[in-house]
Amino acid sequence: MDMNKRTFLKSMGALGLAAVPSAQALADWLAEYDGQPSDVLASDEVFWDGIRQGYRLKIDYINLENGYYCFMPLVTLDKFIHHVKEVNFQGSYYMRTVQFENKKKVAARLAEVVGCQADELIITRNTTESLDMVIGGLDWKPGDEAVMAGQDYGAMLEMFKQVSKRYGMINKIVSVPLDPASDEEIMDLYANAITDKTRLLMISHIINITGQILPVRKICDMAHAKGVPVMVDGAHAVAHFRFSISDLNCDYYGSSLHKWLSTPLGAGMLWVKKENIGNVWPLLAEGDLPADNIARLNHTGTHPVHTDLTILDAIEFYQMVGPERKEKRLRYLQNYWTKKVRGIPGIILNTPADPARSCGIANVGIEGMNPEALAEKLMKQYHIYTVAIDVAGVHGCRITPNIFTTPAELDVLVEALKNIL
Ligand SMILES: Cc1ncc(COP(=O)(O)O)c(C=O)c1O
């Protein structure tokens, strides 16, 4: 290892609460890896140890539940605190002068990352706000139908139930197979649920309880051929694996940025294809704007603007690490442990075997053991923090590493599973 790397790791490793690695130190160190193939870097433990040193991690347990919230690396946290202080210094002056201009700039930068037009994207608080605004804001008529899956996120399913009670629309719920044989199997599943009354199809980009990635483009093409718009729940997709919204051919896309982009809590996005913006009634009314102006859907009232500002810093960190490197590392980590347990009688993997159908997230269960008991045993006996999932035909613990997770930590999980079995 050369001097620069060693000095960097030392300075990162010596981190106390007060010390924060500078973005420059991180940049200098990462520069040494410039041009190295991401396939090779995926298993380069020195590289990822450097990244790990940039986080403050609890020593009490191995954190394999990064799916709820991928907390910030210290460089981003430091910038967030700076924004809090600055807004607290400028007060109303900030709010009345540059607040909205800054939010627009953030949205424009985010649009570059997710591959869409800037005037079709808004910053929200989270996926729930983004997608529930669409579900609740469409003009439902009695007898209209919406199609979704039992494996979709609870908050959206609840919102559909509410609009069903309110407007007499009907929800049709399909069940996505845990290990599909082909994209066609999934497309057919949704196609068979569509009728001439279907007004909206909701799909998950990646199913949060199993980690299964759906063939979004193919499903959207199929639905559009039947005249049905598609809303995509991308809560776990942004900054997890690479994609471009413009390639998906969908109509609405929502995500939570406090998940894989590692922004502060309470940052999300909603993208709406221009021609659909006018179809949605805003949850909170915003003046008399043209029907195709996305700002119609972005009236929030006064809210923590420093969170919005930090999205830029989180994007900078993501770009520095490298989207391709991050995706490949996360897939490497997931395959690292699932390969060691897949096929062992009694161990059930609820994530597709085809590596192209998943990335960092996977779900594992033990035959005859309820997921709560498994999660409790993992935590109490092995100091591994996970989350139990016992819904929609999925019975197991969701395992979500992050880029600071080490193979050695995953070995502890593998050994624990074998012992519990
Ligand atoms: C698939 C999916 N959709 C939506 C959400 C809701 O995200 P948030 O609570 O950030 O709104 C989650 C959260 O885990 C999720 O996994």
C-alpha cells in the first residue's frame, strides 16, 4: 500500500467523534483507484475498508438492516450540520431569498443522477408522500381498477384501500413469485390482472421484503400497450443500482433518498411524466399553476430546508465512491453470503437465484422457525441486527448490508444460520 493510502486509512481510523475526514482526503485517496475495474474493486477489501472508516459504526452489533435508513457517512453528516447552522444563522432571510431557488437546483442535480428531465421531478419527504399523493390525487370513479402486488409496500397498499373506500374503485392484488423463471412470467402475471377498467398499475422497482428487482421496462411496455399508466415504487432503487428513469418508460416514479443515497432522514423524490402532471390533484394546493407544471405538486409548507441542501452533498459522496463500484460491491456482498447458504436443506432463500434479479438486499428464513424468533436469536446470540418479515408469502429475515459491511461480518451471519439450523 502506498503512503497516501496508508495516511488516509490512519487518519480515518483515528476518527473520534470530533474528527471528520475531509472530502479532499477522501477524494485524494479514491483518485488512487481511478481506472481500476469495478469488477476487481468489488472484492478489494482495502478499498472498502477506507470507505468504512468514513462512517461512525456501533460496535454493539453487526448492522445488516440498512434497508430502513442508510445513515450518512461522516463527510455528509458534517455538511448537513453546516447547513443546519447556516440556515439557523440566516433565518427568515434564507427562507425568503434563496430557499426555493436552491431547492430547484437540488432537484435539477438529482434529475441528472436518476436520468430524467429537471422539470418533471420534485423533492419530497419520502416515497410514502410521493406515491400516496399520486394514489390519492387521481380522479377515481366507482368501478375503476388498480393493479398491484401483495409484496408491495404497506403504506401504498393502505392508501389504495383508502381510495377504494372513498371512491368505490377496486384493487386487484397479484402475488409475485419468489424465484421467477423468466421476465415473461412476471409480465403475464400483471397482464392477466389488467382489464378495460384498469386505470393504474403499481409495481415495485425492487421489492423491499425480498430484494427482487422487477423487469420494469418490459412491464411498462406491456401495460402501455393496453393503455394503462404505471407508477413505480423505487424506494430502494435510487443509488443502489444504476438505471435511468427515462429508460423505464413509466409514468410516475417515487423514491426515498434517505435509503441508498444516504441523505439525512426525510428526503424523497417524485417524478411525473409531463403529460401526467395535470392528472394529479395536489395533496396541498399550490396556487394557479399550469397543469403541466410539477411545482403544483410541491407545496410543502415550511420544512427542514437543510435536509434538501444536503441532498447535493449526498450525491457528491455517491459520485465519489462511484455508482458502478457501489452497485457491484453490494451485489458482491449479497452473493458472498447467499452462495454459502443457498441449497442447504432447511435454509430458505426468499430472493431469486438469478443474480440479475437482485442487488444488495436478500431475505433468508429457516424452515419451521418464525422470522421474529430468527431475528431475535440473531441479535441476542450473534449480535447481528436484521428485520423479521412475515407477510405476503415471505417468511424470513431481510439482510441489507451497506458499503461499509465486510465479508467477515457476513461470515458471522452464515455461521449463525448454520448453527441455528
Ligand atoms: C418498497 C418501499 N416503498 C416505500 C417505502 C416507504 O418509504 P418511506 O418510509 O421513506 O416513505 C419503503 C420503506 O421501506 C419501501 O421499502
